[in-house]
Amino acid sequence: MGDSPCKHIRALDKLTQPKTYECEECIKTGSDWLHLRTCQTCGGTYCCDNSPNKHMTAHYHATSHPVIISAEPGEQWLWCYPDEDFVEY
């Protein structure tokens, strides 16, 4: 990781916060999740890779939407999948 954020993170004008604090896919199947992430392209909120279904990573692979934020209260960070760039704010 370099000194400045990657181009995908720099391109964000504002951060999209979660609409609800639940994984959109886990709710459909009655699954549990550990932590939530919100996509900065479409605003979808999905579970993290420590959750059984890893819906946010599946969302990235299906859509190529590059940047997510933590949807957990008190956590303030971004992650860019293609550039593997982590930024706290």
C-alpha cells in the first residue's frame, strides 16, 4: 500500500452509509452474520469474510464494485478490493 489512497478510494465524493444494519442476503435465507460492510457503488450492505456466507466478497466478485466501508458502529475505514487498499478515516 502506498502513501496515498488508491484511485478508487480517491474517486469517492462522499461515503454511503448503510440503510439498515443487516446483511441483505442473510436476511433472505435466515443466516447469521458477524460484521457488516456497505458497498460504495450501490449502497448494498452485506456480511464480512468472517461471516459464514461472505456475502460482501461474493458481491464484489459478481459486480466488480471496488470499495466498501465498515457498517459497524464506531469503525471508520474503507477497503478497495482490486487494489487491496485499507484506509481509516
